Amino acid sequence: MSPVLAGVLQLTALVAALALAYRPLGDYMAAVYSSPRHLRAEKIIYRCIGADADAQMRWPAYLRSVLAFSAVGVLFLYLLQRLQGGLPLSLGFASISPDQAFNTAASFVANTNWQSYSGEQAMGHVVQTAGLAVQNFVSAATGMAVAIALVRGFARVRTGELGNFWADLVRGTVRVLVPIAVIGALVLVACGALQNFSGIHEVGQFMGGSQQTNGGAVASQEVIKELGTNGGGYFNANSAHPFENPTAFTNLFEIFLILVIPFALTRTFGKLVGNVKQGYAVLATMGVIWLGFTALMMWTEFAHGGPALEAAGAAMEGKETRFGVGSSAIFSVATTLTSTGAVDSFHSSFTAFGGGIQLLGMMLGEIAPGGVGSGLYGMLVMAIIAVFIAGLMVGRTPEYLGKKIGTREIKLAACFILITPTLVLGFTAASMVLPDALGSMLNTKALGAGSHGFSEVLYAFTSGANNNGSAFGGLNANTPWYNTTIGLAMLLGRFLPMVFVLALAGSLAEQQPVPETAGTLRTEKPLFAGLLVGTILIITGLTYFPALALGPLAEGLS
């Protein structure tokens, strides 16, 4: 079987698996977030945290809860790392330095999971399980809660109420993420992933000598790392490490975990607003972009010219022979079009245009299908922009799902889409003029002064501000400058958009629905899905094309 055919068959199997899971999972999540009942375990949690899960919140109260919970998470995870040297099961590792502890705490709470450290050489079992793995669950549940709040803004009439953050947080964790993670961990363990609390020990090598390795609760963290679109790996090699991702089957299974909730949330959206066709329109938009990027990446990596590459069958540099080019390309697109950041190959070693596709996928805002929760609310904001553009073209007040898109709504949507480019381009520009920041490029002599070096820095801040977490490689990010600035980019890129999303949800929830007329734009039709795809690509292209031209495009054309 040719590598190209193998890649196509894997993509086909993945699409089929996602299609089978779409309706039952989407309907289940809709039932979870609309149920009036609380499970016994949930009631215990509410009593422990002192929350009234039945109290309805307007958007300021919902936002305060999100920010307060996340701030406590950052503080707890920071202290846990700073105290690691005195904790049990620390494997003898020292406490983490202040700037790196801040960066890691911000990273995992922001659902970014950017890592400027090697997991097997820095983090003990307590920090990995009680700190990082816990944030993998609750940061994902926070994103889902904010997305559901925006959906309620469309669905509710003249109340201004968006539900209860604590109920949404706990339900997303207890009823959605934990059950799937348990099943997924069992699958990974059965396929050879590691799951223990062993210490550091010596292992032999095929070519002689030995090396040190340590165990850990790898499978349980690996599954929520993918399911919650987190991305932080137990080992530095991430999902290219055989302890995390043993076989070609587990590789495809992990891609499925990355995509299944973001895609299924479109069904949840349709059910909660009372029109599943609206969910299908959003799904079609996400699907077209994802499949287009995947096909383009596979073509780029398979067709890249050169005698060495032709002899290898494709651009195999930096890719695992267990997975090959096709599966690596699918994984790469899945992780950069979502806020996952997990990698099963070395992104910096992709072809120049392949690296550009990875960058562009994040620059879209990671909305196809995007992160758990963040992909849906990002796509709905883009839908509001598309409706506004359509309204301008026909001279009609724009409406979406029966709600008028007025001055306040479009200002909030515009602020949402401007935050990330400001962070990415601003921090990248600052890094390119500071000598210490430029010195972090490990390939300075060969490529650092040129387009590839610029791409490394651009990728780092694009990944951080979009809460992706993957790295382009070749950049030493464990410095005070990058730890601090990327940490700030992750926090601002995560929580400032949430401010505008929740304010937008509150504004929509206060409105009286507008009756549908002959002039109403049918947003469940293919025409609108096409308009939405065009809007996303045009806005992203106008914003980032100059930066892409200086980086991957210049490298690819040189």
C-alpha cells in the first residue's frame, strides 16, 4: 500500500468515527447542560466549594466566577511547582524557577499547555497529577461553560441570564470529560501506554550503554490532554513518545479525541437554540476548513521535491516512522486547528509551506473545529461578523438566530477578533528587536537571521496567544523574556476574549427575538456557510499576510 493511500484511508476512517460520535455525543451534552437535576457527586462538590448551583447569573457574575476560579488555579499551580522540592514523589527534581513556574501555571490554566521544560526531567508525580492533569480537566470545562453561556445568550429572551458557571463547570467535568477520559485511558493502557508511579531507573539501549527514564500516570493524562484540547505531554517528545502514543492505532485514536468534542458541540448548539440546522451550518464551515487544510498539508508533505525526499517517499524528516507522513500531517492539522498543541512530529522540520499551514491554522483563531468550547464561541463570533457584512451588502439590519446585531454586539465581536493579532504581532515585533530574545534562536548561524528564525518566534507567540501550546522548535523559550511574555500572551489571549464573549452573550440574552421575514438571511443554508468560510479566510489573510510573507512564504520561495 502506498503512503498516500494509507494516509487517505486513515483520514476516511477518522471522518467516519467522528460522524458516528457526532449525534449521540452532541445530544448528550445538550441534555447535560439543560438538565434541571444535579447528581449526588455534584451536590457534594457544590457544598465543598460553597456554590449555589441553581442561582442564575448575569454576564458580570458569570465572568467574575470564571476569572476568580482561574486565578485560584494559577496561584495553586504556581505554588505547587515552587514547593516541588519538598513534596513526596518528586523523583528528586528541584523546585521550578519563578519565571518558569509562572509560565507553566498560566499555560495550563489557560488551556494552552505550552511547555518550556522537559516533563521527564522537571516535573514529579504530584505536580503532574495533582497540578497539571487537574487543570487539563477544569480548563477544558471552563471553555465549554463559556461556550454554553454564549449559546444561552442566543436562546434566552429578555432575561439577561446565562446560567450558573459553577454548575456548568462541574457538569462538564463530571458528566462529560471524566467518563470519556476513563474509557480512553483504558484503551491507551490496553494498547501499551504507560500508567504507573515508578521512579527513575536505568534502561539499556540497542546500541549499547544506558539511559535514565521514569514512569508516571501517562495514559490518564494523555487522554485528557487530547480530549480537552490541552496538549501538554508527560514527556518532552509529547505524542511522538512511545510511552504516550505506542502505535499507529493510538495515534489515530488520539486525533479522534482531539476533534470529537469540538465537532459535537455544534450539535449541542443546534439543540439548545432549537434548530439543529444551525448547528449543521457551523459544522459544515468547520469541516470544510479542516478537510481543506488537511488535504493541503498532506499534498505539501507528500509532493515536496528533492532527491533525498523522493527516495524517502516524502518529507520524512522529523516524523515518526511508526506513523508516517500521512498520519503526521493529519495530526499536525488537527492540533493546530484546535487549541491542543500536542505533536506526534517535529513541526519545525515540516516543509516551509507545511509550517505556514500550521501557523495559518492557529491564526484563524483555532475555530475549525477549535478548542473545547473556545472553538464554538469563536466560530459564533465570526458568524456574527459574517451576518454583519451580509447586512451591509443588502442595506438591512443584521440578525442572527432571531437576535439583532447592533452597535454594541458588533463592537464586542470586533474587540474579540482584534485581541489575538495584537498580542501575536506586538510580542513578535518586540522579540525581533531585542538582542537577548534573538539570541534564543538555536540556529542563529544557519537560519536565525532569516525567515525560518522569524517563523520560530512568530510561531511561539501565535501558539501562546491562541492557547495552542505547540512549538516550532529551534527556539530556547526557557528564558525570563519568553517565559514572561508568552505567559502574558497565554493569559490575555485566553481571558480577554472571554470578557467580550460573555458581555456579548449578556447583550443577546436581554433582547426580544425579531420575527423572521422574507428578508431575513437564512443562516442555516450552504450560502451562509460559504460566506462564513470566506469571512474567516479574508479577515485572517488581511491581518497576518505580511507576517506570513516574512516567514514561511519567504522560506518556501527561496
